Amino acid sequence: MLILLLTIVTAQADELYKKYNWETYPVIEICPESNISVKEVQIAMDYWELEVDFDYAGIKKVSNCSSKKENTIQITDGKKVSGNALANTAVHTYTWSDQLNKHYVDYALISIPVDPKYPDYQQTLITHEMGHAIGYGHSHHEIMKPSK
């Protein structure tokens, strides 16, 4: 059974499209205007820890969010979501000029509406947007498929 589970997880991980890396472990902050709970974010991060072994420095609700905070993933209320998008993640990167010319994440801002269009889809949406924040793009991976 364990071998089957590991095979499924490995197959899923192979379908992921890595766009950026974090140079350090980011802190995850939930802004006061967001309706997302620490538990929902923890569930999403547990998924990513199992899927790709991603590590982070902690999750906390904060009394205010300052913009462009380095080494931080911030979750806000979704006022920056436009069009038909269910949510949005803005990932700000820099390029390290070594032989590999890697793109590293400086900070990320996840915008999820307070009143979601599909409440039953909320946890999957949070997990998907956290995937973008930790450096993954859309792909054929179950969680990282683009919405229709």
C-alpha cells in the first residue's frame, strides 16, 4: 500500500512545472482582511510538504500586512482578483546571476475573495494558489491545472 501511495505521489510530482525557487524558507502571513484560516493554509502546506518536500518558516495571522515583504507569502482578501479568476497569486522574483541563472522568489501575494464563487472548492483553491506561491506554474498536475 505504501509503495502504491509513493508511486502516485511521485507520478503527480513529475507533472509539476517548477518556475521559481525560494532561496530561504518563507513565512506565511494571513492578512486581517482575509477569511482564510491558519488551518486551511496548514492543510495546503501539508499537501505541498508531502508532494514536493517544501518547507516554510511558519504560518500566522497578522494584524496588518505591509507590501513587498521579503521572504513572505501573504494571503489577502482578493481585491486584486480581476475578470473570471477565482483567485490570483502575484509572485515577485529576482534572478541570481550564477551559471544556472535561476529565478528566486522574493515575496508572493495570494488574493482569494472573501466570498468565494465556489465555497466547496475553497481548500483546493488555497492549495492551488499556495502551489503558485511556492514556485509552480500551471500543468497537468491534479492541483495545478488551470481553472476553466
